[in-house]
Amino acid sequence: MRDFSRRAVFSALLLLAGFALARTPLAADNSASGKRVALGGHDPVSYFTEGRPEKGSAELTAAFDDVVYWFKNPEHRALFVADPDHFAPQFGAFCAVNVARGKKYEADPEAWTIADGKLYVFGAKEALLAFRQQTASIVKSAAANWPELRKQQ
């Protein structure tokens, strides 16, 4: 009975997250370069240094993997440019749970976690719970799906 309850709760959370995310369109091109601005313009370095998302500036940007990131100060931009693989969110800053399901959904910058030194973002805070319960399988599925999904506009 205990396993059934966990499965039922997990399934219900994924279903709810899917409904919430289905209403969230992919981001429009928001930069002068025509590339997508990730994280709603939040600074990806601040997740690591401040332990929370902080709004960046359109005046301080850097592109990585066809995505534009905004930064709150020149120091954060310099850290990112020196090591974008470390600071950039996984899966192009799309919701990791939905990438694992084979779909691209824009992430909510407030729904995030750092696992194994990498930043993962989610379309809704409910997806974070699912990720915490099944981190390895979600990361594995998302990594398998990402090469094809990243080609999609």
C-alpha cells in the first residue's frame, strides 16, 4: 500500500505540473540578437552565489548554447563567461522534468535546485518535488531527449 501511495502522489504531481506547464508558452526572442533570453532575465550565477534567483540586466549579457543570459553585475558575467558549463542551467534552461518527458517548456526562475553542482530549473515548483524523488531517472531521460529537443525552435 505504501508503494501505491507514493506512485499515486508522484503521478498526480507530474500530471498537475504538466497541466500548469501546458499553459506556459515557449519564450519569445527577447534579445537584440534574436536569441531566447533564459530564466526570465534572471542571473544564473546568482543561484550559486546568492542561493536565490536575482534579476539580471539587459545591459550585461552573454550567450551560451543559443541562449542569452542576463547578469546583475559584471563580476557575475565574468564568472559565467569563464565557466558557462558550470553556471548555465541544464537543458537550455527549460524545465528538466518536461525535457525528460520529451517536451520543451519554459522554466519558472523561482522553481529550481542545484544537484551535483548543476543548476536545474522547472516549469512549476511541483515539478521540483518530482525531481527530488527521482533525480537520477529524470536526469537520464532528459539527457537522452535533449539532443533532439534542442534542435526544435
